[in-house]
Amino acid sequence: VQLQASGGGLVQAGGSLRLSCVASGSTFNSVGWFRQAPGKERDFVAAQNWRGDRRKYADAVKGRRFTISRDNRNNTIYLQMPNLKPEDTAVYYCAADRWRLISDKITDYHYWGQGTQVTVSS
């Protein structure tokens, strides 16, 4: 099983990015995005179930139109991030689990991508 994240980069505050994560080797139920800023713990950002009709978002991104989505035919997970702020700067990780329907807990995810750096300048 492999998860390959991409799409990070350097953007100015107010800019947008779309992260992608290609999963291979299995099908998954819950998929999620987490982020880790320098010197901080890894935090939950967003999660979605297999059917795509349930989503969870962290309080830090609620109301900001961050959107998680997935394309099950292509085994790809996305995180659309509009209107980015400097505090969104972090390494973003995609994660997947075969058994949980949807989860915001790091310990519920068994498979992780390698991370993609997002840097937002002020």
C-alpha cells in the first residue's frame, strides 16, 4: 500500500492550493488530511468516508471553504485550500484506513503518505 501526496508549494497569503494524494495497493474507507507545523504536533485537517457523503473538518479550517474530495475510480484524494493564511504553513499528510468509516484521529489511520510542504508567505 502506498500513498503519494503532491501539490504543495509556496504561495502568498490569500492564494490557493490543491493537494492530491494517489493511493495504490488497496481500497480504503476513511481518507484524511493532517498537517504538522514546525515544532508542533500533527493535527487533523479533514476526512471523508468512502462514499463521499460524509466529511469532517477541523475547527481551524471550518468556514474557510477547505474541501476534501476523492475520486474512487482513480484512487485519488484531494484537499482544496482557498484563501490560505501564514498559519496554514505546514507539512500536509494524506492518510487512509481500510476499516474506519470516517475518522479525525491520527491513531485510526494505518497508511500515510510522505507529506507535501505548504508554505504561505505574508
